[in-house]
Amino acid sequence: MTGGEVAGILVAVFWAILVSFLAVVLVRLAQTLKATTKLVADVTEQAVPLLADASATVRAAQTQLDRVDAIATDVQEVTSNASALSSTVASTFGGPLVKVAAFGYAVRRAVGRKGEGAPADESAERSRTRVVVGRTVPSARRRNKKG
């Protein structure tokens, strides 16, 4: 055998090893792609119903928010109506109620004085002691000087 034939055999063996190695790599790559395809299919099967549920939940939440917004608007309207009613009642009945209360106080006071009774004479009136802080009652001075 000549040197060229030996070199050809070596190249052929090298190519055979290279092709075998590439075949093993391609088989493993095919298995990996098959597993990846199955994983994507499983994720898709689970994700689609999950997305549908999430979408339904978001729609239900939007419906509830619309209801809450309507309720808040109604509460605001009721509050403004109650404020207007309170102002109307205060302006309509406020003055007369104050007058009625003052009249009632005056009547109670008058009835209370009437119940004490009027003094029988001036001596009964003088017998009552009046205390005025910082002043002397003039009638008391005159009595001391005369009597």
C-alpha cells in the first residue's frame, strides 16, 4: 500500500467517526425537540382555560366596580339632599324655636318667682340679705346711722 492509500483510509475512517458523532447529536436533538413540543402543548392546554377564567374574573370585577360606582353616585346625591334638607329645616324652624325656647324660659322663671310669694311688707324685704362683692349697700348705711 502506498502512502496515498493509507491517507485515504484514514480520511474515510475520520469521516465515518464524524458522521456517527453527528448522527448521535441529531438523534438527541430530535428527542429534545420532541420533549419541547410536548411541553409547549401541555402549557397551551393549561394556559387557555386559565386565561379564559382570568378574563371572566376581570369582567366580573368590572361589573362590580360599575355597581359600586352607581352606589357611590347615589350616596353622594342622598348626602347633598340631606344637607339641603338640614339647611332648610334650620332656616325655617331655627328662629321660631329659639323664640319658643326663650318664651318657655321666661314663663318658667315667672312661675318660679310667683311660687316664692311676694314679700308681705318692707321689713320682710329688708330681712333678706344681699351680698355684693366689693360694694356696700346704701340702705344698710342709713339704717346704721339712724339706729
